[in-house]
Amino acid sequence: MEESEVKKNKKGEKMKWRWVIAAFTTVLIAIALASRSTPMISFKFGHTFSKSSCQCPQEHRYSGIVEDCCCDYETVDHLNEEVLHPLLQELVKTPFFRYFKVKLWCNCPFWPDDDDLKCQEGKPEATVDRTLDSQAFRGWTETDNPWTYDDETDNSEMTYVNLQLNPERYTGYTGPSARRIWDAVYSENCPKYPAEELCQEEKILYKLISGLHSSISIHIGSDYLLDEATNLWGHNLDLLYNRVLRYPNRVQNLYFTFLFVLRAVTKATNYLEQAEYNTGNPTEDLKTQSLMRQLLYNPKLRAACPLPFNEARLWKGQRGPELKQKIQAQFKNISALMDCVGCEKCRLWGKLQVLGLGTALKILFSVNGEEHLHQRLELQRNEVIALMNLLNRLSESLKFVHEMGVAAEKLNEGTRISPIRLFSLVQRMWAPIVKT
């Protein structure tokens, strides 16, 4: 080898090691900057990176009674962590609550002449897995819910979906199509809030939709595709902060929606306790019934928050019946909008959670206790499934906000490098080294 080539190779080696040292130094600086304001960054591999191994008590930004409810923030978080979240996590994995019947094809009734409407975007994360376990599942029949749009009796258009194979998380569904759905929900169906002339019932409809919207955003942020090339999933705390935490009313509405749905579940105790959780698997069905009773009759829940929401004070006065019909029609339109969602998996979870809310509304406002003693609550299987899965999704959202909210807010205070940006920085720094 000639002397000039040797010198050239040595120079190349020196440059390569300079890149290595520079990259390593930059990463160390980035980690130091991130750790100054990030007490904990958690990823899906099961590893947790923290400043220390101790478990420090969580800060609690919200205190006092949740607006329009009968329970305070601290109690909600405590009950959710100790009682509700563990039980709900077990419950939704049982065969009865694992399968949901849904019309997945896109048949938008609002923009039929719009050529830009895409009923299915091309990302694999947005496609529903239709795999069924024939040994653990068999079909059923339904009747309609007056609060929702889908004709649930038309079995020719319905698909059975295993929810455990289709978690609610990032799908890549963004842009004008997604924005138009939420704009239509808020602008066309929900009154503009707050407004002094609005009655309490109209404000509650807005808060329910806002709370659901917050929960969906939280699930996208908690299970996010950080890097498509390596299929790396984890927490996107920037998204959590920018879509939810920076707006205190959105967090408050999340708590409100959770307590509203929880009240519907507790009010339907007699029905839910006696319901048939029949899937053809006696062992699993008995387990489902046992978990439901543990949830419905939990002494901690009954003692700490016996009446999460008081529905008896609504629909009073001469306008009551008319107002109920008006809001029922508005919510039915919201239900219909789910057919316009341009992402199959988003459409699945949108329909399920809107049906869950519709079921809660049906429980609280279609059978009004002493005023309608002759009415008997009747729920369909799909409604029970949607109701409990919705409560579980809201429970997961509260848990994630409680555990990661402080870290997300600190990431957005002053100069910091978020986990996603740190990962991107490492990739950019190592790219020229790999090529040399």
C-alpha cells in the first residue's frame, strides 16, 4: 500500500472517531438537558428511565370538586388507581367484552358529493384486524338505541371485531379529514361553550364530547409510533401536552365524562348484575359476572363517591321534554358522523365510544327513577360492551394523565429535549458515521 493511501486511511479513521466522539458528547448533553426537566420517560419495551429508583409521590394539579359532579379530583384518581382501573382491565379482556359488533364500511351521510372524502387511508396502522376465535365467540342479535345512528339490527352490514387485537392508539389519521370530523361535531352538533345563554343540559353535551375527544388524544399520545422504520412505539408527551394538558378545561371535561359514565354504570347496577354474560364458555362467563359484581358493589367506591353525577336535576321545567328531544337529535347526528371517519380503526373506536356515551345517556335520561317507575331499563349486548369499554378507556386516560402529566408539563417548560426529539437527534448524529 502506498504511503499516501495509508495516510488517507488514517485520516479517515480519525474523522470517523471524531464523529463518534461528537455524537456521543451531543447525546450526553441532550440527555442531561432532558433529565433536568423530565423525571421519568417511559417506553413500551417495559424499561423505565428515571432520575432515581425511588417512587416519588405524584403532584396533583387539580383539586376540589369536579364541576357539575359530586366527587373531587383526588378521590377520582385514588379510586381509579386502587379499584376501577384494575377491575376494568380484567373485565374488558373477558370473551363477553372482547368482541364488538360494528358497521365498519364508510357511508358518510353528510358529504356525499365530496370527492376528497377518503373512507380508508393507506396506513397499515389504520386497518382493523378481523380475526375471530371461533372457540371463544359466537354472534348475537340486537335492537336499536334511540340515541345513536347505526341500525344495529341489520346483521348483513355488521362485522364482529376482537377489540384486544385492535387497540386504540396512533394510526396516522391526521390532516383535513380528521379535523373536519371534529369541526362538524363541535360546530354543527354542539353549542359553542361557554356561552351565558346556554342551559345546563347543553353545556353537559359539550363537556361529554370534549372529554371523549381528550381521552382519544391521550390514547394516541400514550401509544404512539415514534419511529416507523424500526416500529418503535412509546409515549409522545409533547402530543399529550399540546392537545390536552395545556388546556385545563379539556382535562376537567375528561374527569367529568368519566364520572358521568361511571354514574350510568352504577345506576344500572341491578340490570348489569343480572345480565346474561353468555359466550358459551361457563368458566369465563362466571368470571365476567364476578368482576361486574366486584365493580358494582365495591365498598370503597360506594363510600368515597356514592353519586358521581346527579342527573335528577336536569330536564326540569316546561322546556324539559323539548330540550331532551333536541339534544338527543344532536347526539344522534354525532353518532352518524362516525361513518365519515377516514380511518377504519378510528371509525371502530369512534363508533364504540359514541355508542358507550349513548348508552350512558339512555340509562340516565330514558329511565328517570321515581318520575317513570313504569319504565324498565333494557340494554342490548352491544350497548353493555360499549359502555364498559368506554369506561375502561376513560379510566386509562385518567391514569396516564395522573402518572405522566407532570413529566409532560415539565418537558414544555423552558429549554428541553423531548424523547422523540432526542431519538431523532441520535439518529441524525449516527447517520454519517454509519455511512463512513
